[in-house]
Amino acid sequence: MIAEPEKAICDAVYKLAGVASVDGIERLLLDDWRMEREDLATLDIEFIQWIAPRYHRKSLTALAGWFSRVAKR
């Protein structure tokens, strides 16, 4: 079984320590992982917002918050 990109990002963020803010998530995705904002905008934001609380981690709450902020732009 192959993970969808949204689930893979959530799993990767889950494994990290020390990223618990929306700004920290933005630095992680865009600077550290060098992901393109345009590519991230194509992901299923509703799925990320649905699954993030199930991880019970602040980092995933921040990830969902970042995607919410991006969706409003």
C-alpha cells in the first residue's frame, strides 16, 4: 500500500520533535524540506484537517493550521 502525499507529510511531521507552531511548520515545509508552496496548495487540505487531530500532537495541529491559513490566501 502506498501512502497518499497528505498522509506521508502528516506521518513525517508526527516523527519530528520541536515543531509546534504554524510559523515553525512553514519553515519546515518551505525552508528545511524545500517544498514548493504551489505544490502544497494542490494537496487535499480537508483530509489533512480531518486526520491531524487523530495524531494527538501539537505539530499536527500546527500543520492543519498552516494549511488553513494557506487555503484562505
